[in-house]
Amino acid sequence: MTRINWSQFKQFKQDRPNPAGLDNFQLLLEFIRSIDNFLGPDEMYAILAEDDLSRQMMEKRGIGDAAGVEEHLYRLMRR
């Protein structure tokens, strides 16, 4: 399973313009999607749930399953 590389995420944030004002969790979703475009919400949730920091980010937003991740991805695509 893919693990989140926080050093790469930090570099991703520095290299990516953020005119839409995405928060760190939204940027994290974009980062994970950029690693592998074929990941669905189930796989993304599994990656996020395996990491303590990203799990805290999900808890803060009330995300407890893949459907919650899918909802956030939908919001990102609507921007």
C-alpha cells in the first residue's frame, strides 16, 4: 500500500500554485491523486487511515469512511 511521504507533500505544496485557497487536507487529496490517478475513494481512504496525521485531518472534518473522501473529492473537482 502507498504511504504518505510528508517531505514530498511539503515539496508538492511549495511547487503547486494554490489560487483556489485549498486547505491542507484538500491539497493532501490532490497530492495523493497526483501519485496515482487510478486510485478510487476506497484506496485513498485506506492510505489516509494508515497515517496518524491524515487520520486526524479526516476526524476534524467528520470523515469516517470512503464516502466522506469521495464527497471531498467531488468538492475539489467542482472548483
